[in-house]
Amino acid sequence: MDRITKDTDIREYRRKLVVRLSKRGLKQQSIAEVLDCSQELVSQILSAYEQTGISGIKKKKYPGASPKLTLAHQQELQAHLVRGAY
């Protein structure tokens, strides 16, 4: 398993902690109580880890919404902002 570092996202840290505690023999309900979360969440994390390994519990990057303005409109807006309100 990857090391937990100061750059680890808090949610990713929690998921890694679930796996570590499970590997040490703690039951899902005990892990849920220690981490103050639901047993269902613990189960989902362990299932994701079992299915795809460490990549199943790593932070994912989501692309976000598509831009509403076309590139041409973005450039036009940028030009208006640079010019200022005169």
C-alpha cells in the first residue's frame, strides 16, 4: 500500500486507514466506530480496494463542467477585462 504523507488528501487518508485497520483484523463495525462513519461506508471502501487495489481508494480527478463560453467568447471577454470599463 502507498505511504500516507502530508500531501495525502484527508478522504484518501481515511480510506487508506480503513484498509490498514481491516488488515490488522478489526471488524467493519469496529472500524466504523473508530472513524465515526457508517459500516456501509467501510464496506464500500473495502470492496473498492478488493476489486481494484490501491487505485480503487485513491482520490480521483473529475473533469468538472464544460465551459459555457466558447474559446472566442472567452478571449473577447478577456480583452474587455484588460481594457477596463471606460
